[in-house]
Amino acid sequence: MPDPDDRVSEIYQASRQRLEPPGELDRRILDEAHRAVERRQRLPYRSLALAATVVLGVGLAWLQLHTTQIVEDATAPRPESMVQPATGDADHMPANKRREAPAPSLPSLPDIRSPAGLSVAPVAPPPPARQRQIDAVRSRPYADGEALTTAPEADISAAAEAGGDAEQALPGPGAPCGLATRPTDRAAWLAALRDAETRGDAETLACLRRAMREALDGALP
Amino acid sequence: MQRYRDGDVQAFDDLYARYRGPVYRYIARLLGTGHDIDAVVQDCWFRVIHHRDSWSAAKPLRAWLFRIAHNLAVDVLRSSTRSPVDAVDNVSELPDNRRSIDHWQFIRDCVERLLKLLSELPAAQRNAFLLKEEAGLSLQQIAELSDVGRETVKSRLRYAIGSLRRGLEGCEHA
């Protein structure tokens, strides 16, 4: 006599044989299982691609910013370094701070951006033609017969008066009005005047007359 | 399950081949007709797939799998007042190998009676019976899965089998 509990179980087992999930359900479940594995296998690559994209983007942004900064540094004017070279502070200051430094932070310095400021800039400009002319007169050797006390002043005055034409009047040291050498006596002045008249150079002629007047106390021919 | 979690798709195919019938029958016979059995079974397996990381090797796979099936089926039962009427089995297709037609008919009658009796059992008793017969779980495992004590499960099973045995009178020699 079998155990009644076992008989119930046996009968139940007999009922199991034909109750199975339909094939369509099997396919759906197995497809989902395969898709889930594929999704997970793709996940590291997606993460890697995302990370690479982020790194590349940051790198490009940094490069763009850095390039812009270099161009700005290269093209921006640096007034501080021009007016204050001796201190060395500007050289030690970072480029971006130099750029951002406001103009009022240098109250003792003139504003070189204005024409008026340029005239008082501490950097010594090249000596003007007038000054060079005066220097040339001061340094020239004196010829025989010239008054040591008056001649230099006269020459300086003539040279100063001729300042407007200084650029063309002084090709050589001490020689006025484009002459190779400075005339040392009345005959030389006259020869120079005649030469200018011969060439028809009215400008040089006028210059020589002024210079001769000053040099010879107005004794024009 | 561990192999499937590591990306071995074939491992899931093997696992599914082993448990597809028991899980399907457990849900189908616990719920009975009037429910979309296929949808519940699909939901159960999809949860297994998507929550495979929540399984640990320390847990028996069978218990973990049937806990998911149990929770889903109980949720469906709670949301429905319909009492299960077991007509999902195509009993007429039971195989007849070496036995005579009369004997086959006798067995078929007994199975039909068993399934009817099973569907008329209280859900808790039916659940305990199915977990024992389909999942092959121990009393302790059924107790843990059902969140009741082991003695309670033992009692439920005793009542369930007693009712079935009384209803199957005459089938002892089937």
C-alpha cells in the first residue's frame, strides 16, 4: 500500500507533463536575456566613449582659451613696460595682470597715450635737429681771424635761426645750408652764394644769406 | 546564474530550460484561469534577468527564483477577488504509453479531480503545496519565502494534502 501523501504527489506529477509555457513566451524571455547581456557588454564601451569625449572637449576648450590668451598677449600694447622699464616690476608681473592693471595705478607717470604725454615722457627722444646744429657749432674749430668771444654765439644764433631748415641745412658737422665745409671768411661765403645762384637753388641761397648775415654781422654783398 | 551574470548567455538558456516548466506551472496553478498567466510568467523571468545582480551565491537559486514568482503571483491574487478555477491543463493530452485506454482514462480522471481540488484549496495551502511539488523547496525554504514559520507551513501542507487525499479517494491505485 503506497503512502497516501506519495500518491497525491504522483498524481500531481502526472499532471505536469502537458502544462508547459508556450513557445512564443520562451522566445520573448530568451531574447530579453540575450539583449540584457549585450546591453551590459556595450556599457563599458559607452562609458569609455563618453569619458573620452569629455576629456577631448575639455582639452579643446583649454587649447582654445590658451590660444586666445597668447594672441591677446602678443597683440595687446604694453604701456607699463614702455614707461617703467627700470623698475622691472612689469616684467615680473604675469601677463594677464599686466593687461588688467588700470592706468590710474601709475599716477606719477604721464599718460603717453596722449600727445601731450609723449612730450614729457622720461625716455629721452633723439636730439632734435636744432639741438644737433647747436652742438655742431659749439664743437667746430675756430678759423684764423675769428673773434673768439663773439663768433660762437653768432654761429649758434644763426644755426638756431635756421632751425626750421635744419634737416636740409646741415648735411655735415658745422657746415650750413648743405655745404661740405663751413665758409671761414667773406670770400668763401660769397663763393658759396654764387654757387647757389648758379645752380638756381633759391632755398639754399636764402639759407646761405641768413647764415652769412649772422656770421659776418649782416655784411651782405 | 553566476555565469549568466558574468555575461554567459548560454548559462541563462540552461537555467531557463530547467525552470521554465516549474515556474510556469506554479504561477498558472496558483492563479488559475482568469488571469494573464503568460504576462505574469514573463514579468517573473524579466525580473530575474534585470535583477540578476541581486542574487548572491549564498542563496539557493531555486528559492530566489520562486520567491520572485511567489511575490508576483500573490500580488496578482491580492488584486483580484476571482477564485482560481483550474482549467488550464489540457488533460486530454496526457500521454498514454504502455497503459490501456481504460487505465489512461482512470488517471486522467484522477488528475482532473486533483487539479479541481487544488484550485479549491485556500491560497496559502495551495501555495505551500505547489512550492513543495513544483519548486521542490524544503519546509524551511517555503517558510522563509512565505514569511511564516516553519510549523505554519507544515500545518498548511498537512491540511492541503489531507483535503486532496480525501478528494482523490479511489485513485490510490492509479
